[in-house]
Amino acid sequence: MKNINSKFKLLDIFYIIMMILPLVFCLVLKVLTQPLTEGITVTGARIYFILDMPIQPMPVTEAQVNSLAVMITLFFFCLYMTHGIEERIKLKRQHFAELIVEKVDKLVIENMGEYFKGYSPFIISILALSALSSLLSLLGLFPPTSDINVVAGWAVLVFILITYYKMKCGPLYYLKGFAEPIALLAPINFISEFATPISMSFRHYGNILSGTVISTLVAAGLSGLTALIFGNLPGFLGEIPFLRIGLPAVLSIYFDVFSGCLQAFIFAMLTMLNVSGGFDMDEYEKRKLKKLAKKQAKI
């Protein structure tokens, strides 16, 4: 029994290390590759290296590396949370894991319906990936959600799912939807169809990026104001950023924590509403009955 317990604990420790290790790697990589700059700067994702591809070179950026680190962290977090789960609850983490599953299942069923209850893993993945990506700024890392390419990739995936469920009622039904309520609105409906992923990506990207820019500008402004007011103090007292104590931390709680988690929730909600809203259950059932009737008629 002691041997089993020791193996169990060692595996737990391994999962925890593997959760932390990708983020540590990103921090070390940033420190080693970050150029020396004076003052505070606002830049996009740093390009680490460029891969030669058949069509065009592909830059590997800070956003891609950090996204991969987040995915690895979440993967081992899931392994840690599900390690040792049994029918009879013996671990405290199992209560937390089951609570997450219950809440997400309830959220999906309430917003998408019983037909989409299998979407819970996808929705919690979007929530966790988006939230943790935004929270990387607390560690001084570049948040992948501040890169339009990353968020646009998520939005394109959602757009493919929306189109797939609209097409389940048939191609003609899908094309007919562009002419509703009247045929004159077809061009506007066509534009609005492709506006969905654009609006989802820019809403998420814009809110995260704007929070980073505002926090940086406020920190820079407070640094200058501190130097102006307290710069003449003797010795090291003139170098202490008095006005940067407190306010930037409050802004970080709002922009990095609250806003980041809120945008993750909004993106997940829009995903659920757009996917389920594009699926006509009644028309789908009618289509299934027609196909079944044709098969029976042939028999």
C-alpha cells in the first residue's frame, strides 16, 4: 500500500511540474531573447525564428509559443485533476473536477439545448484556453489573446462549426436562409454571415490588447510624474516610483484578471449561441423523417 501511495504521489508531482515547466520555459525564453530597451514599450508578439515553408516563410512568434505552453499546462492540469478518480470519492480534487463538469454541462444545455450536450468539453476548452492565455500577462508574458492571428483562428473554427450545423438541414435550406425575410436582403445576410467570425475575433482581441495598452500607458505616465515630483529627493529616495505603487496593481486586477476571464466567458457564450442558433432542429427532424421514409419506400 505504501508503494502504491508513493507512486501515486510521484505521478502527482510529475503532473504539477509539467504544468509549471512550460510557463517557466516561456519566461526563460523571453528573458534570453528580449532586447535591451529604455523605458516602457508596447510591441506585438516577438518573432523567435522563421521556418522555410513551400508557399511562404512561417514566423514562429511569442504568441504561438505561449499558446503551446498554455495547452501543455492545461493538458497536464486535466491529467492531475482526473488522476485517481473513482466511483467513490476519495480525493478533494475530485469534488472540484465534478463541480466543473456539472456547471459546464448545465451551461451548455441551458444555452444550446439537449442536442448539444456533448459540446461541454469543447466549451470548457475554449474557456480555459482563453482565460489562461490572457492571464499570462500577470507573469510578464505576452498573452496570446493579444494577437489577432490566434483569436481569429479560434473564430474561424467556430465559423466552420456554425456552417456545418446550418448545412445539416441541407444545402438548399442553407442558401435559402440568405433570402430571409426577403430576397433583397440577401447581400446583407451574406455579409453578416462572414461578419460573425470577424466580430468575435476583434471583440476578444481588442478588449485584451486595449487593457494591456492602457495599463502600460498609465504605468509610463506615473513613472514620469514620480520623477517630476520626487526626482529631487536625496539618494535612492529619488529613484523610488512612489506613484506606481498601488494603482497599476488595481488596473492589473481589472484588465488582466477580470477582463481576461470575462472575455473568455463572452467568447464561449457567443460560440454556444451562434452554433446552436444556426441549427434548425425542426427542419433537421423533418429532413431525417423524409430520408427514413424514402429508405422504407425502397425496401
